[in-house]
Amino acid sequence: MEKKLIGIDLGGTTIKFGILTSSGEIQQKWSVETNIMDEGSHIVPDIIASINHHLALYKMDQSQFIGIGMGTPGTVDLEAGTVVGAYNLNWKTVQNIKDEIQAGTGIKFAVDNDANVAALGERWKGAGNNSDEVVFVTLGTGVGGGVISNGELLHGQGAAGEIGHINVQPNGYLCTCGGHGCLETYTSATGVVRIARDLAEEFAGESQLKTALDNGEEISSKDVFDLAKKDDVLALKVVDEVCYYLGYACANLAAITNPEFIVIGGGVSAAGEILLSKVEENFNKFAFPTVRTSTHLKLAELGNDAGLYGAASLALQFK
């Protein structure tokens, strides 16, 4: 019988689980709430209990699994299987999750950072077409990502793939990292709204977006892109600026790693073709000629399941 994989996508509000075949087909999926009380001390026991409960439910045992893979926020020590600095999980100290989960389930376990794991997911079963050369950029509340080269995730000394902190505007917007002009301050969901507010102050023409902002209405990045699709003049200016910075950053990424695909995901990417076409336009403007023709920009395909697929793929190393 073919052995299976377990993927875990650990988030600040929900822990998602999946049982997959070794070729990446999800066969079972479930989730539990993330309990971050008591400095996150319930999270690992809850993961162990949930896995053991579902294996009993599906009449399966440890011998039927290749391994468990997990994506987690924070800084991960791959060898030790520890995590530190996952503040949205209330983990203030080093967590020995590998040892605990292996002991609690009897199944081999691997872990990596959640943005890296999402990159692996899009590479394996999504827009990356299982290429050995993929860069994944995720546009959410912040901007994250992962770089896959020669079929392997780049980790550097632990901080490789921090795409959100590429500087695109020296002395630009203040970032949560303490720097100024990071990509995420311009192209995250919050960055899009920030640009909209700034441009609205100087804008004098007719615009539904301008009216909404002047009236103190709450707007989202989705609102901005939706209005741009309706040819709202101010919204188009905002989208042009966002895509300028993203295209510029992608051109620089491509010059360093020359991936086959740069995959753009996260909530902001739901804007679809208007985002992709304008980012491509700027990418082509800034990209080195060789990478302009060999690197292709694509929208992500897996949505919220990217982390689950990628996490499961970590366990393939135990095959």
C-alpha cells in the first residue's frame, strides 16, 4: 500500500491539517482553532491530539505514513526542528516542536517557515509547474515569499527569501522592521491603502475612491483594485504605483536567481489580470534582457491550500 503524508499549516487563528498521497492529492482535510493561551503551550499538544484522533477515526496507524511536514510562523532551525519568535502564536521562547510531535505521534516530522512552505506548495502542485527554479511572492497583510533554486529552498543563514524587505524606495515609508522603503510598505494590502490615502490628498479630479476616502470610509486593497477595474482615475493611479514597485522588485529578484517562474500569491493577488499585466509591464521595463525572456510571471493557483501542500512536501525527504 502506498504510504501517505500529513501536512500541517499552523496559523495564528487556525491549524489546518491534511492527509495526502505521496503524489500530492489531498484525501482528508480538517482544522482546529489555534489556542495561543498560556504562552502558546497548548498548540503542540493540540496538534498531537488532533492527529492521533483523526488517525483513529480513519482507522489508520503510524506505519502508513512517510512523515509529517509543518509550516509555522517564526524563525525555524531546520536541523533541530525548533521555532523561535512566532509572536502571533504567543511563543516567546524556543519551542522544541519536532521532538515533541515525533514522540507524540510516532511519525517522522519536518518543519519550515510558513512563507517558505507556501512557496514549496505552489512549486509542487500549483503555478510553479514543479520547476526547480521558482520564486514565490505572497502579498497579504505583509509581503513574504520563498526562493527555490536547483530544486531546493534557499535559507541562507535563516533569513533568505525575506522578499517583503527588499528596498524599493530609499527613505520611503517606515516599515515595521524599522527600515524605510521596504517592498511590503508599498505592495501589501495595507500598503495599497496607504498609497491610496497619500495620492487622494493631492488628487483633485472626479473619483469614487477619492470621495470614499474624503468621507472617512474604511477601504481595502480589494476596493482599490475593484474601482481600478471600473476605470476610476485615482484607483488606477494607485494600482500603477503598486505594480511599479512590485515589477521593479521582481526584476531585481530575477536578476539574482533567474527563476523559470515568479509566482504572485496572497490576498492582494486575487485582483487577478489587472495586477499581473501591470506588474509584467514594469518587470519588462526593468529586467535584464536575458531574464526578461526566460522568467515568467504567474498568479498563484492554490489559494489557502498552498501551505498545506508545501508542508506535506517537506515529509517527502523521509521517503
